[in-house]
Amino acid sequence: MGFAERGVARITNSVRSCRHAVALAELCVLAATAVAEPTYHVARSKIESGPWTFTPIYTQENGKLGQVVSFVALANPSTRVGNNIVAVWYQRDGAGWSAKSWETGDPWEAIKSVKGALGISEDEDDRWGVPGSDFVVSRGKKLITAAEQPKGYALGVLATDPLAAAVVSSPNKDDLVEFLTSVGYKAADVTLEKDDGCTMEAKLDGLALAMVETLRGDEETKVDRSMTAWIASGSAGCGFGAMAVEVIERDPAQISPYGPATFTCYTTQTGFLWTNCREWSQKSLWVQKRTRARFIPGPPATYQFCDQIRSGIRTLTTICCTWGTVPVSFPPACPPAGTTPGIGVGCATTPTSSEGNIAWFGDWGPPCPF
């Protein structure tokens, strides 16, 4: 190869190297963009108003706090009449807010729908403030069924409801929705949606500003910063604000290590299929603190609060199961009654451990006047 040919080869290789470098840089940018996709989380703090509890959903990007992007309003099950709507999902929609709801009368079906749409982890199930779960356990495994998809919501009834147009256009909408709810119709009488001098969007904006302050900064100043932000938004003085209570919950804290394990071994058989499971349970004591705060119009506008605490037991469960078919194989014998083998001893498969939700002892205390 001559000098000129070698030069051309070098230039060609250099061009290829540059192209490779550019392609690599583009891949890095794409990877960085993918990593920056927001994740969605359930806040522990909430807003209570009448029979409704508004649970905020917020975003994080690479571990950095984003903003409150939606609220899931869940009705107190004890107040439900007939076919009343039990859940409404308010979502930030550009500069405004939109709302959806569900046919279901089970709040966990609505929660499951939100979790599926936003990819929220089941590790945050205890933050919804609703007893129960969106799955069943069978043979040591969690079984989750498909969730109902949210439907259009006309601020009081489903958008597909035959009465939707009449409800939305009625000059007495609030009274009409209240009546429909009281007789067990599929309707939702939500204080946030009432005409009280502020738009629903303004009230949701104010709540979002208040709730984001509970997610950052010093623990001791959360209540003051959150209530100050809510008051400054101007929506705390609306009719909704006068009835609403902000509930700022701290993370539960473990105050004792997990104790000695209790052991259970059992075999079930359906037809020729058998399942043998070994299960160890350990318990630990936990406490949680919260502050309830409400708006006082003044002047000057301020707030009052009360602190509460509760305690409970969390169970750590370690389980291993094996399966087989008679007569190809038979279930192994369980250890003699009253004996507790070490955790994982006797497992033919790798045991899995999971912490259950905390079983709280009674209600929060001391009593709060609001």
C-alpha cells in the first residue's frame, strides 16, 4: 500500500472512530434519559375532609423529589350507602387537574388500578391508610388479578352515567349530588368538588403545595412549613379548607429487634398435587408518630395542631415450599410437633422472607379534638 493509500485508510478509520464515538455518545444520552424517567410514590401524609381521605402521589427522578402529581380520594367504608362511589383519582393535567373514578365498591380495586398505571411498588401498600390488600396468598405466593381501568368522572357521577349531563349542568349540583349519594346511587359527595368560592383546581394546587413540604426538609418543621404553604396558596380559607384536616405521618420506627421464631409446617393436597410448606414467623414492636393540623382563619390566619402516637406489631415471615405429584413423589415429613428448626433448615428450595403490614394496637392517642 502506498503513502497516499495509507493516508486515506487512516482518514477512513478516523471517520469510523468518530462515528462510533458519536453513536456511543447518543447511547449514553439515551441511557441517561431512560434513567431519568420519574418513579411514582405514595406519601404518608394525607388530607381528611368529611368521610374522604386524600392520599398524595408524588414523583422522584434519580432519587430527587419531584412534585405532587395526583391525589387518590378514598371514602370511609362505614359511610358508604348502597352503590356509592368509593374512590376518585385527581390527576395533574398540564396546568389544570382532571378526575377519574371506578365502578368498583372495593377501595383496594381502585388502589390496584392506580398502582398498575403508575408502577407503584407494593412495598408502599401500608401508606394508603386502608386495611387489606390487593392480592391473595396461595401456596406461599401472591396472586394479583387484573385491575379495573379508571373511567371518566363528571364530578359527582361517572361520565357514562345517564344523569351525568343533568348533574353537571344543574344550578343546584351540590345539593343534587348530596341527595343521590344519600339514597345509595353510584355517586360521590366529595367536599373538594363543592362550590365554596374556590375552584377545584385552586384547592388541589394548594393541597399539592402543602403536601410537598411534608416530603422534604427538617422533620421538626414539616407541620409549620406545610400549613404555611397551604395558607399562602389562598385555598385554605375556602369552605373545603375550613373542614379539612392535614395529617402528617412520620415513618414507622422499629423499637425492638425481631424475636424468636415460631414454626409451622403443613401439607395440602388437591387431587394428585401436593404442597409442603415450612414457615417461620418473628415479631417486632414498632411505633409511629403523626401530627393533625387544621386551618384557623384568624386574623391573622394560623393553624392549630395535636401530636399523636400509636404502636403495633410487625411480623417477619420466612417460608419455603415444595411441590410434587403422587405417586411420582410424596411430601416430606414435618418435624415433630413442638420443635422449631432453625430458619431455613429443612428447605429444599431457597426460602423467601417478607415483612407484613404492621398490626396496630387500637387507635392513635391521645385523643385529638379534631
